[in-house]
Amino acid sequence: MNTTWTQLPDKKIIDTVLTSLSENGFNPIFAETIEEAKEKALSLIPKGAEVMTMTSETLRTIGLDSILNESGDYDSVRAKLVKMDRTTQGNEMRKLGSAPDYAIGSVHAVTQDGHVLIASRTGSQLPAYVYGAGKVIWVVGTQKIVKDIEEGKKRIFQHTLPLESERANKAYHMTSGSQVDKLLTYYKEVNPTRITLILVNQPLGF
């Protein structure tokens, strides 16, 4: 494994990224610890709100997925989806996941000039992130900071893809293959209140 993809950057680089993200409309928040990041994320989602948790190793690690889906304090879209039949309710499931009031997950790379890269096999999380969700929250470990988009792609193909393939094989007895099927490059958000990116000074996710 290339350890450069897991190292935390220094404060100067983090400050540069926070400024760049803000200039691009992503509303960055810095958190020093995992617990602080969890508190900040939950403070952004009102109790009772409709929320869709995207599949995310980061959310699982910090316990946000279980709080949002199992506590009963939120209107969990995922809790609804697991009870539905994809064969007979596929269209309804697709619509529910694509346009929740709140969508929360993570990303796979953040560039120093404030752009975001998200890789996906099915693309199921992308509609909500790009437009469908009313509010989007990303929780991102600072080890995902990269110099630029090209380095972000290298991180995804060399680091994220093998780890996600291993995770998928354990969870679903399937791999993510040898390539990324869909890759979103998010340069800027035009709605300045829509997306919040919580940058956590801890190694989180892939």
C-alpha cells in the first residue's frame, strides 16, 4: 500500500484547503477529533428530519450511520429502503434515495484548490450529492487531501479501489472490479448553503 495516501497533511495545507473549499461554495468545517466531527454533523440535521446515509466507511467508523438509521430520532430513508422489494418497488426506491431532505456521506479525494472527487460503482449516491438532496453533509478525513485532480484520481485508483473492492467482497461477496465505473469531479457548488464538508484531522475511510 502506498502510505502517502494515508498520511495526514500539515496545518498549512489544511488551512489552504479550507479556504479553497469555502471559495468554491462547499462550507468547510474543521474538526480535530472524530467525536467533534460527529457532534458537528448531528448539529446540522434537525431531529425528525428525512435523512439518507450513503454507504460510507467513514460514517460506519464514527457511528453516524447507526445513530441516524437506528435511533428513531430521524426519518431514515435507508431504514425504509431495506424493507422494500427492489424487484417490485425499484422505481420508488430510486426516487427515495435520489432526493432526500438531507444526504450524508463522504468523498474520496479533496484537492488543495478546493475540488472534490467521488468514485462510485452504481452511482446511487451521486444524484443526491449533485442536485437531488436539499442539504448535503460530507465527513472527510484529512488524509484524503491531494494536490490536484490528477493526484486525486491516482489516490482513487491506487488506494480507494482496492480497499473498497475488499470491503465489498466481505460484505456482499462481490468485488468492485479493476476499474472505477463512475467518477464525479465536483468543482463548485452554486448554492452556498447546500453543502457542508466536515474536514476531520484523523484518518477516516478509504
